[in-house]
Amino acid sequence: MLMEAPVFIDELELTEPIVDIRPTERVGGPAYNGVYLLVRLQHVPVGYVFMQSDALGADAVARQVWEQLSTAINARYKLAGLPSVDSLPVSGLPVAAELEDGTTSRPFASVVVCTRNRPESVLVTLRSLLAMHYRPFEIVVIDNAPNSDATKDALLAAYAEDPRVRYVREPRPGLSCARNRGLAEAAGEIVAFTDDDVTVDPWWLNGIVRGFHAVPDVACVTGMAATAQLENAEQLYFHLREAWGAVCERRVFDLSENRDASPLYPYSPGIFGAGANFAVSRAVMKEVGGFDEALGAGTVSGGGEDLEIFMRIILSGNRLVYEPAAIVSHYHRTDLAELTRQMWSYGTGNTAALAAIMLRVPRARRDIPLRIVHGVLRIFTLNDRVKDNPTLPRGLMAKEVTGLLAGPWLYFKGRRRIPA
């Protein structure tokens, strides 16, 4: 089913009454070409439903959701030891106590938001963070090498009296420098990171803690980065190409029984999650070291600091859990020039992270050369999600592949710029 922008984004909680979907009217542009629903059961994602209509009654919504997700819904019931259901009533499914994860622990958590010269955007992120249901938590805003006091002034004007919000200026440029400063400033044992171009779900931190309790020895939890908007072809390209929010099942990653089937594993970091939505154990980060300051936005490598730390955590013998109940909504780039730069940086960051992990971990120096052929073959499949959609911008895949080739050289160039 071809998806063509613009598409209306919404969500549906299955335990609440289903209502008509009437997308807001777009001003100065074409009407929505469809509705993209994130469907949740007691706040936990079950799956997505795309409906090619700009207005749907409640009965039609219930019917299409059931047609597309009945298997996934009943799988969730079966996992909880509950009998299956045979339909989705418009009144919603009954709440089932057995579907709760049973997690009662609520440790103090620190949320680190790294930002640079985006005061309006970071305020949107902060408003969503302060509306979370989780308690207790703190928010540490790291203002990374700003060229003005605009962000500081905006935060102090809005939240000077809120003890949950702290402003910290980090003069060294680069996202890894900002993340490391956030680790140093954080008071919580769980340190969660998000970006200034997202809004977080009210149950985001609940989902993060749920991930840490999923299995023993969890050092890192990543979550779902859902798409917040699909207003034009540029946003749709990123949505389809990256597919950050596609997986609605919990996954556990380690070096033993929880290995991915890919021959690249664990050097296929895109499967683990995204830097806009993850949390780490502060104790484990002290053991494995902080973020590599030659990686990340603001360095010549352009990215990769999140991918490298995910790989390093797993290679150190720890576990990483992808927990879809921890949801943020990401606002993708709307401008083609910005999107082009972003895809270049995604390419450079990916292979820069591989270069970094080879430098740090002896095992990686042995493993990665043996996987080069698989890596090259994977490059040729990167375009599969977008190649058959004629409405999307062209040439971005070539830009990303060029970035992949340049990444290792840029990483070592960046290392030379780090003060001794």
C-alpha cells in the first residue's frame, strides 16, 4: 500500500472507546492522503495501522484495526496467559490487570536533554517531560557551546522556580561532550537521554524503567522513536528509510542467547535504537567509559556516538533492551537541504562508530574485517524501503552511501582535534 504525504498521525488506545477520526484541515496545502495510527494496549504499542482515507467513523476504524492487528493483539493476551478475544468493540477492550508488567520500583531518574541554539524547540520538549506520570525525576538541560544566551534566558523565564529543571552550559562543542557532561551532572542511577526535537510520551520513563526490569543485568534501554509528523515528502522519506518506530515487540540483546540473526551482529547498531530515546546505567557507564568525543553532531564525523555506545555496552558483556513502551515522538526534517545533510551525517556517523569501536575493542578488530562483505551487501539493501515510492525525493541514498565511505576518515580526523 503506497503511502504518500501528507499523512495524518494519530494514536489509538484499545482499552478506551474508539471515536471517529476527523483530521484537522490543512491550511495552504493538499488534504491528508491517509491516517497512520499507533495502536496501543494499556499504553504499550501493539502495531501501526495505515488507512487510506482522510475521515473515518469509529466502526470503520475498529474494523480496520482488527483486520490488521488482531494477531498481534491476541499475541499480547497469550503472552499474559489470558484467553484470546474475537473482536474489537467500538467501546474498547476491557482493562486486564495481567497485562501490567508488575514493576513497582520507581528509582530516581535523571533526564538529560542536550540542545544548541534551539530555545523554542527545547521548551516544547521540556513541557512534555514535565507532564510525565513518572515520579521522581530531574531534568538536566545541557546547552552545548551556544552562540547566545537565548536558551538560558528562555529556560530561566519558564522554569526558574521548578526544582526539577537544571540548566548547565557545556562550552566544548559536540554532542558527546554534552552527553558526558550530562552524565557527570546527573544525580540518578538511571540516566535517560532525549533530544530537543522530540516530545515524550507521558509514560516514557515508566517504559524506560520497565525495560531495566525486563531481564537481569540490563545496562541500557532504548525505546520507540515514533514519527510525530508526515507533512511532506521529506518527512515521509525519513520515516520510511529509518523506520525508527516500526518494532512494537520488546527485544533483548547480548552476546549469548539474545543475539540478532544478522551476520553483522553486534556491528549492526541501527537495530538497537536511536540516540533520541535511550537510557543507561550510570554505574555501567563508569565501567565502560563515557561517550567518544570524536563522534556525534558538532564533530566532523557528524554522528555515531549513540551507535558506538550501544555496541560497546554489548561487547562489554552487558545487556541492552529495546522497550517499545518507552515512546518519544520525533519531528523529522521538513527541508530537503536539511534532510540531505542529515542523511550524509547518518552515513558518516555509522561507519565512524565502527572505526571507533575497532580502535577501542580488540575483539572488534578481529570481527569487523570478516564481516565486510555482509556490510557491503547490506548497503545495497538500504534503499529498499523508499525505492518504489515515486513521490519521495531522489539522490539521498547516494549521499548516505558517500557518507558511509567517508566516516572512518572523518573519525580519525576528529580524534586529532580532541585536546590531549
